[in-house]
Amino acid sequence: MQNNSQNKMGTTPMLKLIISMSLPAMFSMLIQSLYNIVDSMFVAKLGENALTAVSLAFPIQILIIAVAVGTGIGINSLVSRRLGEKKQDEANSAATHGIILGIFNGLIFAILGILFTKLFFTSFTDDKTIVDMGYNYIIIITTFSIGSFVQINLEKTLQATGNMIYPMLFQLTGAITNIILDPIMIFGLFGFPKLGIKGAAIATITGQIIAMIFSLYIVLKKKHEVKISFRNFKFNIKTIKDIYAVGFPSMIMQAIASLLVIGLNSILIAFSDAAVDVLGVYYKLQSFIFMPVFGLTQGVMPIMGYNFGAKNKNRLISALKIGIAIASIIMLFGTILFMSIPNKLLMLFNATNEILEIGIPALRIISICFICAAGGIVFSTFFQAVGHGRKSLYISILRQLVIILPSAFFLSKLGINYVWYAFPISEIVALVVSIWLFFMLYNKTIKTI
């Protein structure tokens, strides 16, 4: 076993280490989820058409996040593994490539947004008001998405070194800026012009760009375990391949969520716009539960990656077990919340009687799957951390395409309330397959390290 005494990820007691590394990320992700909720609450005050427009726009935002976080996870996994292997120069190179990839991804989405945004919305509805609102919102989000891409890559880079405080501050900077600017720009407070749904988009990208500037300053000016420098920098195709060996499956895995929402919207809109609104509101509400779990995995992933690179099997498996236990506790809280007060949660978004009628049973049914989802999320993180991102991809395809969409389609024939059972069905199947894939990997690779 390699000497890993120089890094806390190889020596600190596991529960203490996970808590210390996860809490900052969990806190910042919780603030981010509150932003998601507050943002939609403000938009809902503009009317049901505005809420529908944002709900239809949500898959595009998921796609942006998928590419950003997928790339970031690839960087995180590579940097943490190289640090565990004591390959400092390769870790530095991976971190530097992250900035270039962030700029490139931002430019790609700006072009795609300009070319295809209008077509996307007209494929769902002929309502000109909804189309115009959705277009005005998403064209701003995509054109200026570079802030999100660069900031997330820098955030994941520092997390790979075990530094969770600065990444928390990056996320907080963006989220708090959004929360402050939302009502000012949407409703025209303090003499600012009333911009409506455009204001919500401008507030979002302003927060992202400010967070990007802050993260660039910290990463380039402060001392860290990895050094980003363009002096004598050489673009390395192998480094890009290594990043996306883990990052691309993760990216596709999260992008599939965009296809899932598009598919579910296509099924639900046949019932009513209110059904689409319920799905959109659900995703905003569930972020309050799921975001802290994703924050947990941000702390756990570099621990797993480091100890896998350092060939410390016991600490690797310990991180997995403790991660699943903490995630399950968080999800249990979410299940209780969704089961007990679904009406109050929906009323945060000025829910109409129709939205309440559809949404109350929907939230209760979907929340059945939360605890199963906890295990699936942590197993996916494990696969990514040890360089087997494809296994996470397989699970995601199974859960979000192979199982849930066909199930939702056939269950919709029985009525709107049955559609929601597709969620627990898919999560249960995905968890069983995740456990099976884990034991296959354990017996083949991990058992002997």
C-alpha cells in the first residue's frame, strides 16, 4: 500500500472525513435547491403560462447542467486518482484542461441556443404566449452559459483535492446572487425595469458569471494542491480522453434526465398543462431533498477516488457504506415530507385546484422511491470514482429510458394518477441492478487491491 499520510483522504477517520468534506457541499447544494424553488415561486406569480414555459424549458437547463457536471466529474475523478497515485504533473494538467473545456462547452451551447430554441418550444405547444416566454427565458440562459461551465469545472477541481470550502463559496455566491436579483429583475423593484421572465433568466446568468469570476480568482491566485497554469501548457488529447472516460458517461447519464422530462412532458401534456406544471413543480421540490445527497456525493467521490488510486480497499468500501447510510437518512426525511404535507408544498407555487388535484397524489406516490434512489445515487458515484463511469451510464439508461418512460406511457392508459408509479418501479429495478454490478466489479477488481 502506498504511503498516503500526506493527504487527509488517506488518513482521517472515515465518518469524520465524509462529514467534514460533504457538509460544505451539502449546505451549498441546499441553498441552490432553495434558489430553484424560490425562482419558480417568483415565476409562478407571473401566471400559469409562465410556470408552464419554465417547466417546458427545464429539460434544456438539465442538459446544460449535464454537460457541465459530467465534465466536472470527469475532472474530479482524474485529478483525485492522479493525486492518490502521486502523479502531480498529470493532476495539474487535468485541472488546467478544465478551464479550456468549460469555455468550449459554453460556446457550443450559445450556438445551439441561438439555432434551436424556438423550434424546441413550438414542438410542444401552439400557444404563442408560452412559446415566447420560453424562448425569452432559454435564449438568455444558453447564450451566457459559459459562467456555469467554467465555474463548475473549477469547483470540481478543488473538490478533488479535498478542499470543499471554496467550492461551497462558489455555489453560494451564484445562488445568493440569483435569489437577490430574481424579484428585483422580474418585478422591477428599486427602480429597475420590470422584465418578467427575462428578468429571471438574467438573474440566473448574472449569478453564474459572478461565481465564475470569483472561482477564477481563487483558483489562480491562491495556493492549492493542484496548480492551474498556462505557462508551457500543452493541449493533451489523452488527458481529454481520460476526463471524458468518466465524464462522458456521467454527462450522458444526466442528459438522459433531459430526455426523460421531455418524454414525460409529452405524455402529461395530453392530459393538461396542469399535469406538466405538476411535473415541473415536483422537480423543483425534489431538488430540496436530492441536492443535499448530491452534495454528499461531491464529498464522497474524491475520497473514493483517492483511496482507489492509493489501493486502500478498506477505506474505499467504508466510504461507500457510510455514504449510503447518510443518503438514506436524508431520503427518509424527504419521503416523510412529501407524504405528510404535499398540499402545502404545492401551494408554494400558487397551485390551482387542478394542480392540487393532480399533484397531491403525485408527490406521495413518487416519494415511495426516494430511499431506493439513495442507494442508486451512491453506487453511481462509486462507479465514477473508480473510473467505471460506464456502469453508472448503464444504470441511468435502464432507469430513465428503458424502465420509466415505457412504464409511464402504458400506465397513462389507466389514468393520470397511475403515471407516477413509473418512478418507484424504475428506482427499485435500478437499485437491484446497481448492487449486482457492484459485486461483479468488487469480485473482479476491488477484492484483490
